[in-house]
Amino acid sequence: MEFEIEHAINILNRTPMVLGDLLRGLPKVWVENNEGENTWSPFDVVGHLIYGEQVNWIPRVKTILEFGMQKPFAPFDRFAQFEASKGKTMPELLEKFEILRQQNIVTLKDMQLDAQDLEKLGNHPEFGGISLAQLLATWVAHDLDHIVQISRTLAKNYRDAVGPWQAYLSVLK
């Protein structure tokens, strides 16, 4: 499937609502549980998404549009949420994510990107040249990846409780 910005915005708009519906009101044990050592809880994932809204997606779009390949993207700390989310609650994180995402969608729409803009290249520190369309497609896939991760982590809370049905539930494997 080819990248279409309208479709990307449609998905990006939905992520805060999906996560809010899935996580708001759940007990702390559900949102702070993870899948084991070196894995993230739903709380950690939402913190990570917030950090991405602040320093990753729109700043990189702006870097591509302003500097192209001349200036590499600023490094992204994939673990910054652990410090940034300390002392916060899941409802606070969900609200912050929703506000930041709404602001970033408005910013993205205001840019009125055209087909030529989407072909422009930026300089990723690891991958080298990446197009603006690839960056935006990755933003969408990143959201969906973390929705899957959160769903899997929540499901695993009942891995043992489902008994023999575990054999039929791929989310528990």
C-alpha cells in the first residue's frame, strides 16, 4: 500500500482514543505490569509515546523540510519515559498524550505537505537517507506496534487464568 497522508492522519488521530478506552480506569496492577525483564508496561509505553510526540515526529518533519540531508536528526532516547513519567498516573499520561497528539496533528495539517514534500529526504543517524513519507508511515506503524504491545501485555495478565484455551490464544505466546 502506498503512503497517503490523509490515511496516516486518520490513524494518528485515533491512537489517543484507542489507548484511553483501553487503559483509562484500569487498576494500577494492570497498567504497570510488564512481560518480564527488559519489557515495558502499558504505563511505560504511553510515556514513550509522549516523549515521541515531544521530540521525535514533528521535529524530524521540520528538520527534513528545513535542512534535508544536511542536518542529521537529533538522537532519540527510547528510554526517556522511565524518568519523565516518574510520579505521574496513567490518567495524567493519557491526557498529556492526547493533548500533544492533537497539537501535532494540527501542526502536520498546517504544513499542507504535497507529493514533492513527501519525497524530501532527511538524514537519520542510523539509516541515512529516509523520505518524509517513510517517516510519517513509520509514525503510524509505531503507534500500531505499541497498541499491539499494550494489548499483548494486558492479555498476559490472564495467561494462566485461561487454562487450556491458552493453546488457541496467539496473544499469550
